[in-house]
Amino acid sequence: MAYLLLFLSAFGAATLLPLQSEAVLLGLLAQAQYLTYLLILVATIGNVLGSCVNWYLGLKIEQYKHKKWFPISKKSMLKAEKIYQKYGFWSLLFSWTPVIGDPITLVAGLMRENFWRFLLIVTFAKGGRYLFVYWIYLGIF
């Protein structure tokens, strides 16, 4: 059940929901009754899958951009596209960061980023973040 909770919090945290999967991970690490590598793996998989949802939404969202109810202004869309065009797929290395990470994964879909490259870079970035959280827990950093 703990692994499921971690998966769901990591998945939700990768979307635009205000969840903190790192806190859940730290809480489970502190209990010392779960396999560390499995906790990091589950958190990474959940967070990456949530980012894949963002990528897919970005891929499909453009067809609605001319609708009155569309939540993103044309100006904001153009700005996001310019940033992604400037830094390209390397901006996905910042997909782990709070506030800007989730929109970057959405823009990647909007910009038709290759899914397999997206998956590789986002997995590296998000997995690295959870490893870093674990190292902080151990007192390495």
C-alpha cells in the first residue's frame, strides 16, 4: 500500500496538481521498512508517467487553442514555444524542478518532441532528483 501511495503522489506531482512526492518518499525512507531502490524506482516511474500525460496533453492541446474557453493565451503559448525552440530538448533536464518542470513537459508535447527522447531525458532528470533526495536523507549532501 505504501508503494501505491508513493506512486500516486509522484504521478500527481508531475501533473499540475500541488502534490509533494518528495515528502512521501522521505516519510517512507524514515520508516526503514521498505526497499530503498524500490521506493526510488516507484517514485521515478510514477513521476515520469505523470510527465508523459503532460506530454500527451501538450500534443493534443493545440487543436483547441482557437476556442474561446482555451485557458492559455496566444501570447503565453508563443513565449513557451520560443523558449523550447531556443533550448530544445535539453530544457527537459529541468523537468524535475518545481514550478517550471511540469509546464516544460507540456510544451515538449506541444512542440512535438520525439517521445522516446522525451522519455529518456525526463527519466534521467526525475530519477536523478529522487536519488538526490535519498542522498540528502543519508546526509551525503
